[in-house]
Amino acid sequence: MDCRTGGAGIGGGDVTKRILDPCCGGRMFWFDKDNPDVDFCDIRRETLTCCDGRTVVIDPDYIADVTNLPFGDESYYMVVFDPPHLIHAGEQSYMRQKYGILPEHWQETIRQGFAECMRVLKRNGVLIFKWNETQIPTREIIKVIGRQPLFGHRSGVRSG
């Protein structure tokens, strides 16, 4: 369903779910991929067969762009913001198909996406922001969003 044509939460006040995942992709973040308390959104809906034969299903409840969410202010108690982390990936690569990539001007996409997540988050709500430093260091993301996270975890060669 396209959020702009109707559905739960449009215009604010009628949201019945407590959690929003605005960049759900294949819902890889979730143990319960059909959690009834979550509005799953993504900019795309498609089923892909990757170069290695694996199938990737992107099937959000709503089609929506994280930089312009069609939900009212303070609609959700929790928002899980797990955007694409890559700026470079092969056109037919598994990682690109499964998770997507950021556009050339990724800084604006992340800044606007973070602002929209904060806008739809209820007062005293929780924003979970997930990031992987494979191509863009967390310090760059913090500069873009202008906020210091309360906690996080670095792994790999950059964990020192």
C-alpha cells in the first residue's frame, strides 16, 4: 500500500501500531519479521533473485520515503532507523539488492531521514539508529545528524 493514498497513521492520530521501521528492506533486523506492532515501510517493493541464486523479498506494509514520511508528528513510541549503509556496491551485488545503497548526496538523505524519524517519534519515545561503518565512519554520521548517541558498538578494525 502506498502511504500517500491512505492507511494507518496517515495524517496522524489514527496510528494503531507502536513501532515504525521506515527502511525495513528485507526485515533482516527483526527476529519477528511479521510483528503486528510494527509499521514496516520502505521506498521499494520487489522480489529479486541475486547472482548466487538467493531470493530477496522487499515487501513493506507501506511504500514510503524516509526523507518524507507520510505519518503525523509524534505517531510512534519507537522508531528503528536502519538505512542503507553503503555508497558503493556492484549493480547486481547481493548487498545492493538486499539492503540498497545511499545516493550520491547521502549526507542529506541521512540528515532528512533522521529528522523525519525524530518528527514521527512521540515525546519520550525511543529512536534506535543502526549503523555499519564498512564505508562511512560513524563519526561522519554523527556530524551529519548533529547529535551524539547515548550508546553504540564499534566492531572490526575500527573498534579501537
